[in-house]
Amino acid sequence: MLSAWQQKCYDNLLNVRRKAPLVHNITNFVVMNSSANILLSIGAQPVMAHALSEVEDMVKLSSALVINIGTLDETWVSAMIKAGLAANSLGIPIVFDPVGAGATKFRTDKSLEILDLLRISVLRGNASEISAIAGFDGAMGVDSIHNVDNFIDISRDISNKYSCVVGISGERDLISDSRRVARVANGHSIMTRVTGTGCGLSATTGAFIAANEDPFEAVVSAFSYYSLAGELAYKIAQHPGSFESAFIDALEYINIDDFINANIQVEE
Amino acid sequence: MLSAWQQKCYDNLLNVRRKAPLVHNITNFVVMNSSANILLSIGAQPVMAHALSEVEDMVKLSSALVINIGTLDETWVSAMIKAGLAANSLGIPIVFDPVGAGATKFRTDKSLEILDLLRISVLRGNASEISAIAGFDGAMGVDSIHNVDNFIDISRDISNKYSCVVGISGERDLISDSRRVARVANGHSIMTRVTGTGCGLSATTGAFIAANEDPFEAVVSAFSYYSLAGELAYKIAQHPGSFESAFIDALEYINIDDFINANIQVEE
Amino acid sequence: MLSAWQQKCYDNLLNVRRKAPLVHNITNFVVMNSSANILLSIGAQPVMAHALSEVEDMVKLSSALVINIGTLDETWVSAMIKAGLAANSLGIPIVFDPVGAGATKFRTDKSLEILDLLRISVLRGNASEISAIAGFDGAMGVDSIHNVDNFIDISRDISNKYSCVVGISGERDLISDSRRVARVANGHSIMTRVTGTGCGLSATTGAFIAANEDPFEAVVSAFSYYSLAGELAYKIAQHPGSFESAFIDALEYINIDDFINANIQVEE
């Protein structure tokens, strides 16, 4: 018997599988392949397109836009902003993943520029990236992890400032909007040994906000589903190479019975 | 006991394995890794190079050029055309994969520009892309599938117009040149849940036309071999992550006995 | 009971695992994902960044810079040089992988330009690439393999000219600096059927020189460890798709007992 939130997560996953939303990704070179495979396993349709000549047309066909600055340069950021403005004018939700914000001034500046110019539905990052966006000097590596409990106020402030859901992934995940806070405590540390798992979560979040009504619930569901799949995969494969395949598999075969293990706490 | 066409497919595969042709790919960021691995598993040698400063030199070393616009922009299309003109002047065959033609005007326009400026040996796409090139308004997602029987006339017209073999992949595949039509009915639907399987087929087709005399037979053989490997892989792995590894494996270990299952119908 | 060199290799691996160095890669599109995964499996932290606006800031955070010209163009080479000059001024070691040098004039010229402008700690390539850098006309495919014994004088000359360690990978590997020569005879030929294994070795070498004192010993250790993991993986998986996963796994779980099989000969 699933709890209300467990059931909600599963229902939101079903909506993704039923609607098979087209998710437009302007993302980094490292994860293009894995993010596309993750979206396909979820039941969504990925498309990658970054040319200034077509991003507006491509976003029109899509149900969500995912922007990820992992290997940004000036031209790609221009494409992200052009696509994002088109998405905003069409009411298509945007997920923004500020990969490496705080690591270099360029990444922090461009992240803030994107947040200033675009209305973002979901900001998803690790604690280090989110704190850089909040203006704290947290320059550190790309994959650092903190205790998310220290980030409740920060993420609520960012939610208010940018009118977006903030999703911080880490050993435990923290999701907040202006009035609610959720903690998701699933997943496995091996996920940090495979590149692109964070970026894949951003892509997954794109699929979930595309297929579901409430962005906060969609993000909680995406995070919970994604980390549950990680736990299932770890039962199959305990080393990072085979884990990656097993994880893609689990995203596809995970089903209602598995959601009994979803560890979600929500404060409203 | 193999049929004549089954034997032909296998013989054409053997030619790839024996000749190990160097295949120059100017392709998209999503599939560069998987297409390279697919070519290596087949027994071909992949090279990826897109700089305007070297594409002519690189194509000279190659036995086929594969052009794929999956993540095109203006600069990359210029490189494709420069490489293609060099290939044409040297008699090196070109496979063109118009990924997403019909989805945006930019992709349709650039596809037609490439077809106008270059002599293409093989045009490979899904039904949606091929119908966009034929001038039909079929704007849809990147991975849509149709009943290929509706495309016999269209693909023959395109074959005549551009003097190329047309290969449409889908649940069943259709290959045609100006006088022959082949249907290949192998493969498995899970192949649509792994990104880059279509692009990998274009790369495979490049290796087959490089190593074999008759382009039509080479394309039929490439499609048949590729989808047979998909069937073999599905026996090993029924979910998309592990399927991808199993598929790369099967491309390498598939052998003569497996071709008894090749379902090829040719009308001459 | 391990020999002195076997123990040294293992100790150098332990240093990588303990220090988890951040390795900045400016590398090619084909291998960005696999190189990142390889670095994570080793226990290092990968970062990929190529924008002229940030490469200097990113290299400051890093313990090694890996430059790989596999899909070079003019802009990316500018970023490599800018990052490399910053690395030189900070004393951060650089590994340079001249992918495809000798195949096109552009690659040979750019390789020599990089070697002229930057102080490289390690030059890692196959025999064909190294001979192109030595000025021999060895234009050939990207993955050609020679008998490395023919390259002892060449690599020593290059070591002297550029004050770097030269690592030539092949069926047997040859590592030399101005006074020492090592031969590593491990690995398996299936590694040539997976794209990016050479590039992944360059990334691995970056992690090893970052975490260890003596560059020559670090390179010998990286090569030995990497090819031992290939042997372990081949026991698990004999085809290229599943081999790649098994190889990433083995890089992570390989341990002290496995180094008894390390076949290292050093002449001082």
C-alpha cells in the first residue's frame, strides 16, 4: 500500500510514459548521449538542437526545454537564451542546470544571466552550484555534496526570487518552492561515480514537468523515481560501468511495487 | 542453407571485416561515441573530423563519408559540404542522414542544400525525414515511424531525382534505387529506445558501401545485418541500457548461421 | 609478493584514489563521456571546459590538464593553448594526446604548435602519431599499431627535445624520458575495438601525474594499471560492448593482488 506521495510519484511517472513528451535539450557534450538514453528509458522523446537558426522552431515542438551549461561557451549560451525566450513566450517550462556554477566566474555569471533573462520553472543543481547562485562563495568541484539541510533557507529564497522550484540533489535531495519543502532520501553513492547522473536528473525533471500539472510535485516525483532506479540498479551491478547500464534499465522497468521504498518527506 | 540474398548479406559483411574500411563521419554530438563503437564492432575504422582546415585531407584517406545533421549548425554544414565536394571529386561514396528533416525549416533547408550540392550515394532516414525531403509537410519528432509501404513511390522518386539509394528504416525497412525495391523485416522495437541506433545504421551503411561494389546490395546488406544483430541482442538483454551493450556485442559476433533469419524481399 | 615496480604502480594508484585529483580535460567529442567515466572509476574528478572565457580559471582549480586533439578545430586549439599557458605558469602538469597526428597536415601542424608553445609533461600517443611528431612521414589511420621497439630512439629524442615523458601505447607500451625506458606488456587486443581507450589512457595519465611525484613512474604506473584492468575485464566480457562496461568496472575494483600480473621492464 503506497503512501499518498509514493502514489503521486508513480502516477507522475505514468503520465510521462503515457504522454511521451518531447524534451528539447541544450546541454553539454559529455552527457548528450546518456541524457538522450535516460529520456528514452523513461518513455520521453529527446531532441538535442543548439543552432541559433533553429532553436526557436525546435522549442515550439517540445513540451519542455532543458538548459545545461556543463560545457558552455558564448555561442551556446546565446542559443540557450534564444530558445528560453521562445519557451517563455509559448509557456513551455524550462529546467536549468547550472553545472559548475561557482567553479569559475564565467559559469556563475552566465548562470545569473540566464536566471535574469528567462523565467525558469525548475533550477536543479548540487549544493555547491545552488549556493553560488545564492551569492555565497562556494567555489568547489563539479560534484561536491553537502548536507542539504543547510540549504533550506537558501533554496526557499531562490524559489521566491526566481519564482521557480529549486531541486538540490545530493546524498539526500531537497526540493522547495516558495511554500513547500520536500526531502527525498533514496539513491546510492555509486551514482556519483558515473558521469552525467546529475545532468540526467535534470533531463528527467524536464520530462516530468512536461507531463504533469504541479511543478513541485513533478520535481519531487522525478527525484524520487530517479534515485529509486539507482537503488534498483545497485542490486544488479555494484561497479560503475555495469551500474550505468543497469541504471538505464531500471529507469525503464521500475514499476508500482518499487515505489513502496520511496522515502519522501514533505512539509507544506 | 542461406538464400541468395541471405548469402549476399553475409558476404558483404565479410568484405567489411576483411577490408576494415576507414569511414569518415561528420556527425552529431549525441552519437559520436556510439557510432564509433558500432563501426569498430563491425570491423571498420571510424574517424571523426569536422574542421574546415582538415576535412578535405581526412576524406582523402577514407573509403566513405557519412554526413549526419543531428546537431547541425552553419559551421558544421559548411564542413559537411566541403568534405562532400572533396569526396565527390575523388569518387568516395557519401551516406547522408538528414536527422530531423521536417522538424524544423532549418533542417529541411540544409538537407535539400546538401542534396543539391553533393552527389549522395545513399540517403538514409526514417519515413518522416524522407517525406520532408520529398516535399511533404510531415513535421514530427525525430524518431517517428510509419508503414514504409506508403513510401515506395516517394523513395523511388527521390532515388531518381538524386541518383542515390534510399534507405528508410522503421518497423520494416525499405530500400530502393531507381529500379529495385527491398524490404527488410528484422530488428526489434527496443532499438527505438536506444539513442543513435538510426545514426549507427547510417555509419554502418557507410562501411558497407565502402567495402562492396553494388550500393543497393550494400545498403540492403547493412540494414539486414544491423537489424539481425538487434534481434540477437534482444535475446541477451531486454532493457535498453544492457541492450545497447549487447547490441554492440552482437554486431561483432554475428556470423553466417544467424543470417538464416534475415527476412529480405527484393523486387527487381 | 610484488616486485618493486609492481608495488610502485599500485602505490601510485592508491595516491590517485586518496587524492582524487581534479583533472581538466580539453578533449574530443567522441570520448568526453567515456573519459569522464574512466576518471571517475579511477577515483579522480573530471571536468571538461573549453570556453576561452573560463579555461584559465578552470585550470587553476585542477591538478592536471589533459589536451586531446581528436576533434580539433581552430577555436578549440586556441582554448588548449590558453589553458596550457595558464597551466605552465602555475606549474600544473599537462598531458598531450596528439590524436591523428600524421593523418592530416592540420593535425601534425597543430600538434607541433602545441609542443612549441607549451611545456608538456607527458606526450601520449600511438606509434604512428609519435613518429609524425618526430618528423617521419607516417600518415596512417588513427589506431595503427607498430612494434614499439622501433621507437626507442625516436621517443628518447622527443623526450630530450621537449623535456617530457613519452608514452607510446600499442600491443606493448613504451615509456621513456631522457634517461629511462620502460616496456609494459599487458592489456588485450579487444581494447582496440572500443573507441576512446587511448584517449582514456591519456586522461588516466593525467590523474596519475597529478597525484604522484615522479612523472616517469606515474606514466609507467598509469599504463600498467590501465592495461591490467583491460585484462581483468576481458575475463568478464569477450565482446566490445560488454567489454567497455567491464573495463570501467575493473578500473574501479582492481586491487593489490592483481598487480602481480603487471609486466613491466625498466632500463635505467
